[in-house]
Amino acid sequence: MKAFISHRGLVGPVDLANVDTDMIIPKQFLKSIKRSGFGPYLFDEMRYLDEGWYGKDCSTRPLNPDFALNQARYQGASVLLARENFGCGSSREHAPWALDDFGIRAIIAPSYADIFYNNCFKNGMLPIILGKAVIDTLFAEVAANPGYELAIDLPAQTITKPDGSTIAFEVDAFRKQCLLEGLDEIGLTLKEADKIRAFEAGHRQAQPWMFDAIK
Amino acid sequence: MSGKTLYDKLWDAHLVDSRPDGTALLYIDRHIIHEVTSPQAFEGLRLAGRKLWRTDTNVATPDHNVPTDREERKGGIATIVDEVSRIQVQTLDDNCEEFGITEFKINDIGQGIVHVIGPELGVTLPGATVVCGDSHTATHGAFGCLAHGIGTSEVEHVLATQCLVTSKMKNMLVRVDGELGPGVTAKDVILAIIGKIGTAGGSGYAIEFGGSTIRSLSMEGRMTICNMAIEAGARVGLVGVDEKTIAYVKGARFAPTGETWDKAVAYWQTLTSDDDAGFDAVVELNAADIEPHVSWGTSPDMVVPISGFVPRPEDQADATRQKGYQRALDYMGLEGGIPVTDIRIDKVFIGSCTNSRIEDLRAAAAIAKGRKVADSIKKVYVVPGSWLVKQQAEDEGLDKVFIEAGMDWREPGCSMCLAMNSDVLGRGEHCASTSNRNFEGRQGPGGRTHLMSPAMAAAAAIAGHIVDVRQLA
């Protein structure tokens, strides 16, 4: 997994609560057996005026001018500013894959759906949680100031605004370490293989019906 | 000291390691795999040169992409028209072959929607930890399982290590007591719950559903309830084990037998929350207050009782909510203030991991029997959840009831719940749907979904608009 240590980037807003993963990447793109190439289809139904399908060339598709990320001032946005319960619905990891492929490195929202939140960390992407009032202020400042950038420092757990003021954020220790070091979680878990085997032996004694039944 | 909740018990029984940073290594008993969220996980294993930790915990089946049209389905993978879908289903077969995973292929009798076949085949057993790369894995919690959806990175992690790195959720009890009125079903109960607590109300929690109403529900009804826990934001839904749970599992293909069965049952009977267990949150509903429910908007908490009205954005308290409601009304082509029974329906979908089991089909057939679909309805898709459900429905003659009413009796799969195959709504079409999500575009770009129970969906098919099923029954 790629590491995330710090990032400075243009903020792009999606000013809507309960953005579900069907909105982030609609189901027709989930037919792909790959992990990459979803960026052009990110927010497909909100972003384009026509219907998209997997493999469609997006370079000439008509853009929806009302969708903020289509506006010239937000081109190159790498920090997504969002509303509560972002990423609800389907567990599809294609959602963070599409955001990542589009160029998003961090998300800032008041809350996330659990599965989406978890999936972000698995892909070197940092979902930050801030209070609703702080988020409201950020939306207002982004709208008022073209070129609005934020600098995110994961080791210090701070976001620095253009005026130099900082906002602190929380992130749990294990996820932070994995992001900072770009750790391979499977490799880490396999280091505990002896513990897993020991547990498994006891579990087999206690619940033998859970073993060797499916063949 | 207070006792343990069911979730606490399941957690403790699978805890491999508890770390100082608050995370834990949790052992996984059952992993169900489908074609959409697994290819990248298998590819990851190949790239890293990793093997499966165990093969006998995994079961796979294609469900999301498979055609439900008889002709398109007949030839198996070869006759899937969409090439990208065909490759994805074929890739599942290839991966299962390569890694030695038990798979029920597209036209095998064990095939069906992952959350229908898991319980049906006894892959899902009480007390198990069950995961799948699908958020509706919460369904299996109806059996007293710790079951939840995972992303593809975690699919790979489970395949390679049989564990998940996770942290403990909080406990929520949703208690529903009393007797449900005629025409009111498990689907109405869960829609009422989501309407009450909202789509993020259960975030961070494992929700246990309890109370006399839940106890009185069949296993199919309990699965419907747990299935939609995720629509209230909770990854996990749970119901304690009782005689109904054990009766459902008995005789299933992968369920234990003989002495092992007796030992298992003795353990399973301990899988309820202790009387003095503490919950972090408790929500209570009175069954007598619950009417049939339908959704009017684009989020599963945008629901009203059938006697209700489409809400007006201006009546909502805060600005974000007003904006969300207005957007939903614009998308749905509706105006606030109208009775929900005024909403005309174009298509009907009876199916999905929420409502495609035998009891659901019986409920829909009871309404359809001797009646005809309204002329204004373009199509009614009745999609059984599995080949076994289909077979049983046909043994009971339900297929004939649907066909005589003018409905389309189809082959099993996820179908129009998420419309990855060719079962898709047209732009602007309103659908009475027994599925779980009414998100924008969920059933097709521009499609408008109204969530409801199988009986209510069948009634809408007959009436041509949303209608109170109690007027037909």
C-alpha cells in the first residue's frame, strides 16, 4: 500500500449529505476485474449529462456544469470536502479506488459510513473527521476563495489553512501507523501466524462443526 | 457486573489477539465470495505469491451479474450477452478452480444470491463469524452470527490469513414489542426503524433486534430485518438464537449431523444476550404503531407509513436536510404534500437479498392470486433468490400464480436490486421494489425506486400505483 505522510492540495467540495457509494461509482463500472481506471467514471451520474458505461471514452462526454468538481477552479482538486455519512451504502472498494484514481488523497467530512471509512485506509487515502461547524466554515471559505488549499500533516494530525491557522484531527493509532509506513496489512497479520494457529486449534476443539464441512 | 450481549459473546469467541492500540485480530469462520468484489483480491494473492489460509471456510457463487432472463441464462456463462459481465463471471470460476474453492456455478442448483444461499445451504451457522465483500452480509446475523460486509482488501486479507484486523463496535438494542397488524411485515418493521434512527443512526454499532415482535418473526423475516441494518448505518445486525433458528439450519447441506449436531445445538442455545447485558443505546418501537411503509425519496430513511404524505422540504428543520429533501423530490419527480398512494408505478421488482425467499414469494403470490397486473404497468419482475427457492416456489405452484397475474417469473440472481445485469429501470420510471436501496440511479440511471414489502409491491402491481395492501387482502 502506498504511504500517506503529508499532503497539500486544492480542495474540491461535494456539498451533499449521505453521498452513497453508488453515487461515487455506479454499478455498471463494477464489472471490471481491475483495481484501476475508475477515475474518469468517479461520480459518473452527477458529473456527466449522458449515460456512462465501463470502457466509454470520457474525453468528449458532456459535463454537468452544476457539478462543482467540473468547474475550472476545482480542476486538480486532491482534497475532497464532503458532508455527513459520506460513502454510505454498498461496500464496494471501487469507491476509494475511483477517488484515488481521480487524484483524491484525503477526504474531510463530519462523518463517514463505517465500511467506506475502513476501505479508504486500505488504499493510502486519509478520511478526516471534523466537527460540523468546522466543516461549514470550510465550505464557506472554499466557496469564497478560488485556489483554496489545505496542508495535511498526518504525523502532527493537523490541517493548516491558507491563513496559517491549524485544525487538529483524530485518527486511531494503528491506522495512522499503517498509512505513515504504507504497511502491507496481510504481511503484518501473517507475522502473527503462530497466534492464529493456536487460536484455530482451540476453536476446532470448541466448534468442530466449523471445520472441514465445506468441501 | 453486567452480563454480555450476543455481540460481546461472538466477539470474545473469535478474538485471536487484542492489541494495546485498540485493534484486534478476529477469526473468520465463513467467507462467501461473489464475482464483483473478489477478482482484485485473487489478483492480489497471485501478485504476492500467497495461498489461502484455509479452503474449507470459503464458498463462492456468481449472483450480481447473472442474467435472470430464461433464454439468456440457459447457456450458462456462454450466453451472457454483456461481454464485461461474462468475463467477470468466468473470472470467478477460474479463481475458484485455481484456489480450490467450493463454488456454485451459474446454473448449479446451489447457486443464488450470496445472502440467500449461505443460510439455505448451512454455510451460515449460528455462532459463526461470516464475512463477504457485500454490505448486506448483515443478513446472516439473523442466525446469531457476527456477520458484516467487507471491502476487497479485506476479502484478500481473509483469504490469506483467516482473520480481520478490526475494532469492537458499540452495542445497540432495537426492541420491537407487540403484535404486528394484518398486512404488516418484517420489511415494514425495518423501514420504520430506519425512518426513526436514520441512515447513520447505527454507524459504529452492532444492532441487536429483540423484543416479542422480532421473536415472532420467521427466519425469513429476521433475515429481512438484519439485511437492512446497513441501511441504518450498522455493519452488523443480530437476532438471538432460538428454536426457529435451529430448525432452519437442521438438515442443511453443510450443517453438522449426529453427535456433532447435538453438541452444536447445545452451544447455539447459549447465543442470546444475557438478561443483564448492557447496551450503549436502546431504541424501542411498538409493533401496533407500525403501518405498511414505503419510501418516497432517494435514501432508505426517506420513508412514510402508507397513510402518509410525501414531505415538504420547507417543513424540515435544518438547511442540509431541506436541500437533501429538495434534491430527492426533484430526482423522484414528486411534489411535497401529496399522499404517497398517488404515486404511479411503471415497473415492479420482487426479489433481492432482502425479500426473495419463499415466504416473500408466498406473500406476493397471496396478493397476486386471482388478480391481474394493471394495464399501466410495463413489467413485473419476480426473481427468486436461489434455484432452491425457485424450485420450492414452483412445487407450491407460485410461479403459475405470478404468470397468470401477468408477472414475469425469472431465474435467480440479484437482478434489479442493483441492475448490474440487463434488468434495469428506464429514466424516470417509478418502481415498486422489495429491494433495500432507493439511491439515485441504483436500479438504472434516472430510475425511481420505492422500497416496500413483497405484499405491498404485488399490490402496487395490481393497482398501478402505491396502495395500502390492507385494502386488497
